[in-house]
Amino acid sequence: MSKTEEKVVSEAETESSVAKRGRRGTMRGAVLHAPGDVRFEERSIPTIQEPTDAILRISATCVCGSDLWPYRGIQAISGPTPMGHEYCGIVEEVGSAVRKIKPGQFVVGSFFASDNTCAICQAGFQSRCVQAQPLGAEGAQAPFLRVPLADGTLVATPDIPPDDLVPSLLAASDVLGTGWFAADAAAAGPGKTVAVVGDGAVGLLGILSAQQMGAERIIAMSRHETRQRLAREFGATDIVTERGDEGVARIKDMTDGLGAHSVIEAVGTQESMMQAIRSTRPGGHVGFVGVTHGVQLPGMELFFAEVHLLGGPAPVRGYLPELIDLIWKRKINPGKVFDLTLPLDQVAEGYRAMDQRRAIKTLLLP
């Protein structure tokens, strides 16, 4: 019996006592109080609030690159804020209107709750669902998580996964799903040259995604040796260390002066966005998924660039069945982006390590 399976048995044994007390009380989770000030402190244990809710016991969570924006003070917070929006775990309880998701299942969900039935969801943009709710508001860096719109948000795995698959399944909830969306939006595919701006977890998994989509050439733009190695492992064929205009010139030199067919932007700054657009050939595609801060696009340059732009918060829910299947069959191993694993009560160190670029991505285990 794996550790994950043993944990499920233990959880089942305690379920009746948990149910008797209605899961009232407190747990400890990550709360951001101010820039650089993440604390592992008492929070209320989540409960069913709507009949479409589910409560998960978290098996694994992590720190996201986008969590660093408020951590660094670039994105303001109004007060103590529960943190975390990436998650996978065991369903402990469901609301009376939940029909597809069952207690005891191991599930993965998106960082946006969605009904997966509205016209926007059906068009493939679940992150902009008419009922969309951000999971970050619930705070997934904790032992328990409330997931609204459970039937539309969560996808169950075929069985309880072995321990070694859990990191990859966790990656599917955001960074893999976001990298996949970026590659898809950039129209990566056979015969295409793909350039990737950003060597964080999303950029690296954008490389993996482009490779899975059959891209002929994948250029990783990175200055960090450890990330370059992982980029190569995920499918990068070339490494470019230059940035900004120098990086654009290098991409043009490598593509007969034309630029890449497909460019993934996975940072969210003015420089990275313009580097992505300028690295794309006329008629090419930019998939931008870096959370933008202070980005302003010059209208005349954009007008004459004649490139396709598609991006924003990734509609991860639409990709989850395919991604879970690839992971379950061990065709991809996105969990390799986690190069630091810590117990959840050391979450503050996980933030520091990513902020100081000592880690690509921190895995947290309750």
C-alpha cells in the first residue's frame, strides 16, 4: 500500500468523527500579512457553503510564481490574505447538488472554479466562466480546501495515484495547464519554431507542451544553467541567453530574419511582452500567460507587427482530462519542475527560496 493509499484509509477512519463535529474549528495555513511576511497560522477549517461545493483534504500544494507578485509588494493586498491556488487531493465531503464528484476520489482542479456548462466554458474558456470564482480566495496552501462548483471544476483520476505521480498531477492544476494553454494559443505544432520567453515553471512546461504538440524547434530563452538543463530535458532544441532587443535579434538570426512561428510569453513584464511580440514573424502567434504588471502595448508597433495575440488566465479545466491521462500513462513528467519539497509548515521558506531564485518551484506537503 502506497503512502497515498495509507493516508486515504486513515482519512476514512477519521471521517465519522470529523463529520460529527461538522468540521468546525481551526487548521493552520499560509497567510500573507505584508510583503515578505508569510505566516503559517490558524485559519478556520472550510465548510460547505453552497450545495455545489466540495471539501478536499489536500495531498499536495505549492507556491506559484504569481504568488510572488504580492509577496514582493508589486501587487497590493488589503489585509491578511490566505494564499495558494494549486491543489490536488481527496474529496472529503460534497454539497447536496454535487452529482459527479464523490467522497474518496482523488481529484485535480483548476485555479478558477467554473460550471463547465455555460457558453463561455463550452467555447473552451472556463477561466472566464459566467460563474468563475478564483480559488486563490480560498487559500489552497492549507490542509483543507473548499472548491466551489465542484462538478464543473474538479476532475477525478482513474484511481488513487501512487506517490510519485502526485507532483505531476499537482502541476496539472496550474503550471502545466497554463504552459499547455500558452503553447496552444501560440499555435505550436509540427513544422513550427517555438520561442519561449521565461524560464520559470510555466515557461519550462510550455516547452514540454510544445514538444508534445510536435514542434520542430523549441528555443528556450534562459540565463540559468539548472533551468537550461531542465528545458533541454523537456524538449528545448536551442538555448538563447540574450534578453530584450538582443534576444529578439538572436531569434531573428536563428530564423532567417523572420522570427519564430510561435512565441510563449511566461513572465508578464513590459520587456518580456515586447520581446515576445518582436520575436514573432508576421502572421505568427503569441501565447501570453505571464500575469501582466505595467504592460502597455504601443498601438502603431502592434498594428504593423501583424501577429496573433491570445492569452490570459489559462482555461486549465478544459485541458485536465488530457493532461491527467498523459501523466497517468507516464508519457510526461511535469512534476520535475518541483526542485524543492518542504512540509507545509515551512511555507515561508518556500516563498523565500523562489523569491531568491534558489528554487524553480516549491512543493508543499501537508
